[in-house]
Amino acid sequence: MNILLLRPHPGHDKFGLGPFFCVEPLGLEYIAAALLQDHHQVTIADLRFRPGLATVLRRSRPRLVGISCLHTLEFEQVLATAREVRRLAPEVFIIVGGHAAAAFSGPLENNVVDAVMVEDGESLMPLLAGCLERGEPLDQVPGLRLRRPDGWQSTPRLEERPALDLVPLPARDLVRQYRNGYHCLLFKPVWLIETARGCPHRCSFCSVWQLYDRTCRERSIAAVVEDFATSGDAVFVADDLFWYNPARSLELAAALKKRGVYKRWILVQTRTDLICRSAAIMAAWRPLAKDFDIFLGLEAASDNGLSGLDKDSGIKESIEAVRIARELKYGINGNFLVDPDWDEEGFRQLWGFVEQYGLQRAGFTILTPLPGTDYYRTVAHRTAGQPWSNFDMHHLLWEPRLGPERFFELYAETWRRSILNTAGDKGIMDWVRQVRPSQIPYIIRVLWRTQRMMKPAEYMKEYRASCPAGTGGAP
């Protein structure tokens, strides 16, 4: 069967660090690998690049089209893509999957979509393709929401999530034409690698732990080493919680060294409290890359703020984690959540914390109730009428405590205190000197786009456009 897997353009990317990140569609690559194992013909089209959808459909002539939906803000764009597929190829079967689709399928249950996948796609897409090929009932495929004449229905859930190693390494050859477009921060091209999936923690703003029932599955050491060894010189590890398993982490570092794997740059994501008890592990990993960055969800500048997010760690852990990481020569890239309910003191407390501990490489996102989270369930009524594209963590979804004008003045000032402000301590030439000459146009373009985050008027323009009455979804 001819199968087309699509990564749509996410749509709204005026704010935030989106210009700094464009990574390969790793989930689609794993699905493709599983489908290729069953002898299907698979095409991956990344619609963030050329050619466009019409050309891809004409060339691939698919019977089945899978569309990825990774984030809430993509709901509308994903449906627009499905409509265009339906217009150009009316007979194809269209399924949507990905993290956001699995966490909250409702907005995607539309008459232009045939099914939504609410479990891991690499396990279930081969089953779906087989049933379509043989003309068998689709209700025997687990983990789906199916469109029926009398409404949307669920198929049985998987009794047990399969081991990640049942699927071969990602089919990266299917995106080789896009490779030079994949970038992270100062590095281009970048490879995305997953060594484990899931998280055992319970942060109120995150849907990962709820989607996977607080479990964490791991790929085998051999598979991960092979993936690292055959990937390029700059790697972003997609795991939600790197170094989670101490024994495995040490074994993996030793295996990579034995294989002779050494990268120009590695970026991983983890928690502050984990770093505090993992100094030996981090020391073992540090020699594996010339530059090694850690992304930390710092989230708040006080214990009260962290407690309110069910973070299960405190400010002492944040401070100690930063100290340990810097002592071992890791770079720290963090993120803080800015609550619409803050008064001015909340912003000043954040500014003081950032200044005191030198965290200017952090990002600052508005605390947003993403569907599939505990937070969303408590405040969903306040977001009524908001387009999904505004769930990008840089839009207000209801009237803030300070009023929108003052809130955005302080929010923009927060970004002006970051390293991204080219009028601040790190000018544009300081950035340019960090990249190869061929990448200078890229870094200038990215920095130019991010400067709007320093301008309150840019936020207010968006706010008024989505809330013309000025209510902002206020209760």
C-alpha cells in the first residue's frame, strides 16, 4: 500500500522560540520504519518545506494518509491540511495522530478525518494499514477514535504498551531532502533522538505523564548506541526526562564511549532534582560532546510557585542543579512559567532570581492550560471562544490580574532581560561570531523574528485580534 505521512506547518509562530527550533518528524520516522517492515511504500512529507501538499499527493498516490499533531496550537492547521487532502484525494483514508491528538482528540473529530490515533502510532499504523489493505473491519485495531455514521466511537485500548524496541530505528532516509533545514539554537543541521518515552512525575501543566500513566519505557542500549553512532554531529535528545534511570544512564555513557561516539553538540531535557542526585552520571556523560546543553523546566522563582504547579521539587534543587551543571561545564537553558494571575511583585521576583543566578539563557512562557492536563480541566471554562492557535504559551487566554496592557509591558520587559535581546548584553555580532559563515543569514533571520517578543504592542495587537471585546475569555 502507498502511505503518505505528513508533518504540517504548525501555523502560528509569531512569538516564542519557534524560530530557533525546527526538528525532524521523529515520530513519523518511527511509524515509517514499522510500515516499511511490513513492505508498504512510505513517503514522509514535511510541509514546513517545499514541495507543497498537492505535489506530494500527486507523486505518492496514497491510499492512507497520516497527519501528525504534536501540540494543541496545531489543531486548526491539522484540520486545514486534512481538508486539503480530502479535496485533492477524496478516496484516501485520513488518520491524525501524535501527542496532542492522543491527549485530547475532541477538536480533531471532524468529518474530514476518518480516525484519530490515541496510542503510539508505530505500534498501530501497521495494523490499520493491514486492515485497510485486506478490507477488514477497523474496529479490531486498538487505540483509535473512529468516525461512524452515528458518531465517533472508540476501539479497545491496548492491554499493554509494547516495548519500544519492537520498532526498528527511525527511517531517517525518508527526510534526507529536508535535513539541512532542521536546526536547534545555534546548530544546523540537527538530529533528533529518543532513548526513552514517558515521565513518572505529575506536573499540573504537563500531559505527558497522564498520557503514559506515569510510566517510562526505555530503548535498549544497543539500539540507542546505533542511533547515536549513525546520526550527525549535533543531537537533540527528545526524552522528557533524561538520566531518569541511573544504572542505565551510566551503562549507556560507557557504551557510547566504547563505540567511539563523540558529538559536536548534545541537548537533553531533565529535572533539577534529578541533577542534584546525578552528579556522577553527568560527569560520565560530559565528555561525549564538545558542547553539552541541558534544558531545565525551572518553572518558578519560589517554593510557593513550584508547589502550585505540583512540581515536587523546590528552589533549593533549582539552585543546586544549576551549580552542579555549571561546575561540570554544561550549558543551562531553562524555562519559567509566567502566571496571568501575577501582580507586579511576581515579575520582580522572577527578574531578581534570573539576575542572581545568571539565568539569562532562560525562556519565559505564559502558564497555559493545555488540553489533557489537570490545569486545563480546572480552567477550561475560562478559555471559551479562544482559537487553538492561541494555546502557544505566548497569548493570554483570559483577562490577567494586571490587565492586558500592564501584563504585556512586564512580560516584554522579562524577555528584554534575556540573552535574546540584541540591544542588551549580547549584541547581534556576538551571535554571528558563534556560527559558521554559511549560517549567518539563518541566525540573523531568527534573531530578527524573536525581537518582537520585546515589544508590548506586538502582544496587544494579537490580544485585540483574538478578543475584540477585550474580555480575553474572562469568566
